[in-house]
Amino acid sequence: MIKCDVIQDLLPLYQDKVASAESASLIEEHIKHCPNCRAYFDALQASDMYVRVEVDDAEIGALRKMKKKLRKKSLVMILAGALLTLVLIVASVALFGSRFPISFLLGSEKIGAHEMAAMRESRLLMDASTILAINDEKGNHTGEIRFPLPNGAVPFENSAYPVSEGNRQYLITSESFEPYLSEILPQNGFHYDRMGAWIAVYNIDNSIRIGMSSSMFTGDYMRLQIWEITTIPNVP
């Protein structure tokens, strides 16, 4: 008959189900008839359950703490994003008094990577007019002229949409472009010839010509370029 000391040494292996089939059979047969080894086995099981429960509780506590921290972090990020959006809206209204910056930043579904980069790098300052240099046909500087701009025009330049030296580039709302051509330019003493996206603008006596081009930027906005290649053609 196997001694109790041997059985008790084997019981942890039996409990963890790593004992051989032969050993398991011997252990089961022994503890059926040995109250001491049976009591030892029961105590071993109770002790193992206690340890397992303690470990599980600790793990659950750690997971709960982690979940709580993540929830707080997510809430902080949401509040920060909402605050940033609010600051952008308030700053836009305070600085520009126009729907343009807000609606461009938040309202167009067609803004892509270039457009987002453009808005991030742009210098947003609305202009009502700009000063253009007057050059003769040989490129010699002969003076300057104040040239009107569309309502709410925003100077615009970045790495995705560069501007060559001496030229101007603006973002404007699409709805402001036609009134600019038909009303603002004539009111300031200019008329124009339109050739698709290219527009040649002249002063009243046709002694000064200014080149412009327009293109869609997003669904609601256009990119307006004004070429400071201002010439004085021969006047009959």
C-alpha cells in the first residue's frame, strides 16, 4: 500500500491534472479509503480556490482602474476638442465678422489633404483692396494702383498653393465672385474681358491691364489669383 506521504506529495500534481493516468488512479483509490489524505486534498483545493479568487479580484481591480483612467482621458480629449472648436468660432467672429472662416473650416465636405494644409498654413486677414505695381512693357516700375477685391477676400499662400513673386492669391466665396465682376469693378473704374478662367481687367482709358484667374477651391469657395504683371499697352 502506498504511504500517505507519497500520496500527499502527488496531490498537487493530481489537482493540476498533470499526474499520469496511473498515478491519478492510485490517488483516487487511496483518498476513498484514507480520511487524512482526503482531508489534506480538500484543504489543498480550498487553499487553491482562495488564491485564485484573490488573484482574480486583483486583476479585476486593476482593469477597473485602467478603464476609469481611459474614460477620464477620453472625456478630457472630447472636452478639449469642443473647446478648441468653440475658440475657433468665437475668434473667427471676433476677428472677421463674417461667415467665411467658420463655414470654410467647418462646413465643406470637399476639403481634402491639400485644403486642410492650406487652411493650417494660411495667413487669414480679410482685405478690401490691394496695392499693385504698374510696370511698362519693358518691366520698368512706373507707379502703383489700388485695386479692389471681392467682399471677404482672404490672402492665401502655402506650400501646396504657392504664389510667385509680385502676384496675389485670395480665397473668396463662390457667391461673391459674380457681383465683384459686375458691380465692384465698375464702381471702382474698371471693366473686364472674360476668357474662361482668365480675366483681363482694364481701367477706364485702357492704359492699364491687370490679369486675373479664378478656379474652384472647394464646393463653396474659389481661389482668385491676381497677376501683378501690370502693363501699359499702346493706346491709340
